[in-house]
Amino acid sequence: MLNSQVTTSQHVERERAYDVIASLMKIPFLDEEVANNSFPRKMGRVDAFNQQNSRKDVAFSWTNVYEKEPMPSTALESSSSMNHGIIKESMGQHRNTDIKELNSSERKFREFICGEEALRVSPTEPYCIHRPIRRGHLNISQHYPMQQVLEDLYAIWDWILTEKLHIPRSERNLYSAILVLPESFDNREIKEMLSIVLRDLRFASAVVHQEGLAAVFGNGLSTACVVNMGAQVTSVICVEDGVALPNTEKTLPFGGEDISRCLLWTQRHHQTWPQIRTDILTKAMDLLMLNRIKESYCEIKEGEIDAVAVVHSYEDGMPPGSHKTRLIALNVPPMGLFYPKLLVPDVYPPPPRSWFNDYEDMLEDTWHTDFPRRSDISDNFYPGINVGLPMWESYPVLTTKPKKEEKIGLAEAVTSSILSTGRIDLQRKLFCSIQLIGGVALTGGLIPAVEERVLHAIPSNEAIDMVEVLQSRTNPTYVSWKGGAVLGILDFGRDAWIHREDWIRNGIHIGSGRKYKDSYFLQAQAMCYINS
């Protein structure tokens, strides 16, 4: 009964939010006074970042879950005569036996499937989808234990390195890894991922870079307010002169997938969705379809926006069906970024946050502790012993705690993040240097919408009168990876690299003054993490 009441309350709030947004998008900005007082001011800026994907209505295909079938006898003979002609006679006596064994073998299921292929596996197949990361954290629960999550992460990374990058295990000790992580991860999660990279994947060394800071370097900037809009999490953090400011971090529990689910809810609300069984919980293929429709047709724009689209149905044991239909109110779902109550609540419960209490915390007693020096390392390796680095002197060091999500709109999050810097000169610079990254940043009309709503979210007593979103110099979906590569070769970060032997042998010192060997640099370097 309680769950029913909660669901009804959320439904009512979503209906109200929809009515507000629908009315907002239909009313033209004719009266300047009304526009200033009630609605965001239109700034007349051309959206230079409207890079809508090409409208592809081709249906997805189910993944082949079986291993590749053995080559037929004719192909084997052709291959033998071409590649092994000089030993054809010696192979002849074994050929008939080998062909019989291959033809008689039954088809085997693939051991595991990764990437988008995993999302296109039919629900009727004997597979279970594992999502080791969800909502910006390791997806740990009573049904998905930590060890299984870490094993799945290792399997995915090992598959990518082997199948996509063609780096075998035997050669990985010749490489170093750059670990670009979002701001939502906690200290313990960072430790576990570093252990996978260094201990299990066997890289020679690794370094941790913050995704927001990497994005700034990827666009050739040094100061910006980075808004990272991913599939499930949106984060905001400010960077000043190549330093991520820890007290400016904001994490919002929604992203592109929530917009896709809102798109489905909106069409059902208007009864424009075809009479098909669309279930994103049991069929991940349906979510892929919704994501494609969202990317192709949704945009933020005044007036009524509709389009004729092809909706596909994926029923068990049947080929995909196509349904041509008219979708309406396509400008409403993206507005969920500014009105989170519009978004459909997540069905899955959040992971237990108590797991992230790090009793071997990297920040504990590391700021004002006299660390023992190693004889093989110069004095410059430990700059400023017994005090924090100069870059952090003006910022408070708080007790480490799990990072909290804030259920506020995007405009309020950006405004709060920038104003928390406390310096008017820096605030003005950041408000004119907002950088949007992530797949959602490609949404048409998002740039002027962010500018307008952030401008009107600034309190009237603040001396800020201008807001500008910088145009990205590269695709915002992978600008962080470009920046991570840049950070990896800069000289000022060379001391932050962690070597495999040091991590395995000296990672945690039980009972000593320094619990975590490289904690000082993991936390104090410009590209690394601080829990605020």
C-alpha cells in the first residue's frame, strides 16, 4: 500500500511538471517583462552545437550467441592447399578424422558477450546481463557482490584489450594505463579499479585522471565549469588553472537514459506510441531503440515539435517489426535536465552506500603527517611535507565521506557549483566558460537553454550579468579521452604515476603512519580526487 501511494505521488508530480514544461515551450516570448519575471530570457544565440545524428530507422538485429561454426570441408581443403601446400601429403592421413570431429561437434554458447552486443541478446537466450557500473558507482548489492562486480570489470577490460586493441596479456607489462574516472566515484572504488589495472591486467604503471579535468585539457582550456552529462549521471565541477576545485563538485542522478525513458512516457501520455510491448527492463534492445529516437528527434525548442519516426518492436522469437508513427512533444523530454521531477523514477534501488565507507582512507592523516622518505627518491618527490600543496591551501580539507547525489535541476547545480568558489573574479570567468561534455551535450538547442536558465538561476544580489557556454573543439562524447592522453604526457604529472610493483607490495601499510603509499599524490595532484 505504501509503495502504491509513493508511485501515485510521483506520477502526480510528473504530470504537473509536464504541464508546466508543455506550457512553457508553447508560449512565445513577446512580453519582455513577463519573460524576465516568469520565463527564461531568450538570448538570440545561434546554437552552433546542433549536431543531430543522422536519422537511421534501421532495426537492430539480435546478437548471435553461439561461437563461430567450424569451417566446412571445402574451405578447409582450400585453406590447406593455399597455406600449407608443402605439407599437404602429411596432413592427408589426418584430414578425414578432423573433418568428422568438426562436423559432429555441436554449437556452443559464447562464454560471455560484451559491449552493445550484450544489450542485443534476446531475453529467451540463457544469458544474464551484468552491469558492473550503474549511476556513477560500482553496482554492488546483495544480489551482485563486490567480487563479482570486480571480476566483470576485469572481463570487460581484458576483452577490449585483447579483441579491440590487440594487446595480449604477455605484452601489457610494456604499457602504462591512464585511468580516466568520473567525479562520482569514491576512494574505495578508485582503489579497486587501480588494483584491477595494475594487479590483474598487469600494466607496468597507471595514473588516475579526473574526467572533468581531462575534458578541460582536451579542449585546450585551463579554467572552465565542466558539465558532464552521461547516460545515468550528470556531474558538475569547476577547474581553475588546471586544478579541479573539490568543493565545487555536484552529482545529479539522471542522464541520457532517463531522457529516453521520459520520451516513452511522454508518447504514452499522448497515446501516440504504437500498440507494441516496449519494456526496457526485460529487453535492453528497446532502450537502444529509444536512445536512437531521442538522439535523432529530441531537441529543446519553443513551440510544438513533432516528427514521423519508425518505431521498432522486438518480440521474442520474431524478427523486428516496424511501425511508422507521429511522435509529438519531442522538446519536453530533454527539459527533464532542468525539471528532474519530469523524469521517470529509477526502478532499481540504489546500492548500499555503507559499502563505500573507506576505513583505509587515502586522505586520513596524510595531510599533516611526516611521511618516511625512500632513499631512492629525491626530496622533490615529497613537496611541502607537513603542509598541503599550495594549490589547496585556500580550500578546506573535510572528512572523507561518500559523495551525495543532489536532486536539483541542471541550472541550479551549475549556479551553485560556480558560486561556491567564493571569488567574484573567478565566478565571472567560470560563468563565461561553461563546457558541456558527454553524449547528452549533442542535444539540439541545449546550449542556449543552459545559458538562459543558468542566467536566471543566479541570485539577484550577485554581480553576474553574463553566461556563456563554450563551443567544444572536438566531439564531447570522447573529449575526456583526448584530454587524458594529453595529461598522461605532461611533465608536471610524472610523479603521480603508480608502478605495479609498488602498488602490490607497498600499497597499504597496516599500523604505519602512511596507510596508502601513493595517497599523497593520488589526492594532492591537480588531476586527482578529493572527497568533499
